[in-house]
Amino acid sequence: MYFQRLKNLREDNELKQEEIVSRLKCKRSTYANWENGTIIVPLDIADELSIIYNVSLSYVLGLSNNRNINYKQKRIDYKFLRARLLSLKNENKHTYEIIADYIKTARSTCYRYFNGILLIPTDKLILLCELYNVDIDELSGKRIIIKF
């Protein structure tokens, strides 16, 4: 699971929890809960960790074992993310009800995610990546795939 990845990344970079929480501006107990898998790391924190460690969001979240990258990480583009989700929803002729059932949330909550009213929780975004068979870094605008 990704929580072991968080600990490994921190230790590989020879950081103590106190040092990483200072950079993340969070409580040590909160970070410890993310590292222990007690609570799911929020998307914005996972994004920040990908930048700190210069690895993909997929790697931070344990969705990929490919640690090597050839470019500097950039932040999630939430506008791009919402636009891409809406595009995938329309391409697949999905309703908010279908998507909400898949990600196990209310239809109104799903609508709020897709329209930028609520930040999509990490676990829900992972399910959306699964639903649409798309990489989380590509979906979030952290990596643009150029098709030839």
C-alpha cells in the first residue's frame, strides 16, 4: 500500500517526520496517520509529496513502481483535472449517478467533485482513474501524454 511508500520515500531522503511535517505544514500525528495507513493522504498533500521527492503522483500513491522520471514534477492542475473528468464522463456517456455508484458516493457529491465545488478525495480519484483506465498523473495534468 502507498502508506509504506510514504515512509520509504521519507527515509530514502533521510528525513525525519518532524522535517517533512514542517515542509507540509501539518501536525506530526496527522502525518504519522498517513504513514501508518490509518487515514488516506489528501490529494493536495500527495501532490506536494510528489514535488518534494520529485516522483510521480502514481508512485507516491503506490499505483506505480516506476520511480525513475526524467523531468521535474509540477503541481496538479485542478482546472485541467475537472475538464478532463468532464470530457471522460461525456465520452463514455456516463451520468453522475453511474459515476457516483462506481466511486461509492452520492450523486450530488459526485457533481460537486466534477464541477470544482469539492476537492476530490484521493481514494475517489483513484477509482475514477480505474473507471476511465487513465493514469492519475495524466488525468491530473501533472504529466501530459503527447500522442503522435
